[in-house]
Amino acid sequence: MQWYFFAILTALLAAAAAIVEKKTLLKEHAMEFSTVLAVFNFFIVLVLLPYINFNFPLKMLAFIYIASVLATIAFLFVAKAVRHMDVSIVSPLMTFSPAIVVVLAFFILGEKVTFLQLFGILLLIIGSYVLESESHGTKKIFTKTFKSNYFYYIFLALILYGFCSIFDKFILRTVSPLTYIPIVQFFIAINFIILICIFHNGFEGIKHGVKSAGKWIFLVAILVISYRLSYAQAVSMTYVSLVIPIKRMSAFFATAVGGRVFHEKNLAQRILACVIMLIGASLVILG
């Protein structure tokens, strides 16, 4: 099979995961959902146990744990946003991720930012404006979404994920992906168990999550692991710069299909905004 088959499959699986996640979070608490999903993800990646190689410096465990903390908080913020916001709003906003990584890499790693990347970031900003505005005659006004805490949760999550990407780049120089994924997923599961015990109802919440929405959360876990594997397969067959723009099409699929499934408003405008932001994200990646 060609690499683009796996790239398109990645986009479809990621979109399906976003839609099922939204369906589950309509009734399920974000903390319970996130904790159960993290535990399921860990059990699924145990199939990689024979491939783990612990022959790396012990200090790398500290870096892996820091990355897991950032990923844990970021995922919880996104889950909260998905629960309270339309999927056709959240999915396009997540395309800001490449721009944030580029900006952080510029300040932290000293990497250069090209004109094409700057233009891509501009398109992302324009797309976000279109996404969050409504037409009233010749005027456009910002909707209440920009005033929502959950809108800021998304951007805080994207910043945390940006730092995660920088940690990933550093860690994967020493630790293989097949070793890194199970270890970081174990830490994420532990982090969520600690959080749910401190801020929610502990193991009762985990049991409630499994009982009330276990099959749907497990489906999300299967979709998440599947799209990560198909993404890895696509990257192994061609340049990552070719795969990521196609993977980002998941935002378009989630917006178009999820918006219809959940009967969300202003869907045509949101799809337009998503397309603009996808083009911007692609320019940032390819730049």
C-alpha cells in the first residue's frame, strides 16, 4: 500500500476519535473520561512491552515524566473544552498546534521561522476570526466563545502540547519510540489516577466511568492507538512533511461530519474557517 493510504486513514481515524469523544463527553465527566481513557491506552500499548529497551540514561525518565505531566494537563483541558463546546469549534482550533510549536522552537531552540510559516500563522489567525464570528449585515462581531474559559483551555493546552513536542524531540534522540510510548503512557495513567483521587471521587469515579461509558471510551482508545500506528507507518514510508498536512485533514472531517451529527449551528462558516486554518497549518509545517 502507498504512504498516502495510511496518511488518509490516520486523518479518518483521528476524526472518528474526536466525534466519539464528543459523544461520550456529552454525558460523561471530563476527569472520569480522561482517566479511564489513559488507563485503557496504557493497557493497549502493553503489546509493545517486548520492544521496550531500558538501556538509556536514568535522567531521561525525569524528562519523560515531565512530558507526561504536560500531556496530562493538556489532555484534560481539551476534554473539558470538547465537553462544553461544539466539535466544529474545537477541531479547527486544534490546527493552531504547528504554529505554537514553531514559535516555541524559535524562542527555546533557536530555530528559524520562514516567511511561509509567518504567512501560515497569519492564515491561522484569520481562520480563527472567521470561526468565532457571525455575520450581521456587513458587520462581524466576536461571539461569546472568545469569552468562554473553555476557549482559553484549548490555547493553554496547545501551548502545553507545544512544550511536549520540544520534550519529545529531545527525548527521542536517546529513547526509541517503541520504548517511549509505553513509558509515557504509564506515567499519564498514573497522573490521571492521582488527579482524580485529589480533585474528584477517586476510584469510585473510575468505576463509574467504566460502568457508564466504558465501551465508548475503549472505542476512543482503540481509535487513538490505531491512528498513531497508521501515522507511524505513513511516516516510515515517506517524509513527515508530506504526512502531517494530510493528517491535519482530520480537523476538516471532524468539523463537517461531527457538526452534522451533533446538529451544530453555522456549520458552513465553520467549515470555511477550518479550510483556511488547514491551509495555514500546512504552510507552517511545509515552511
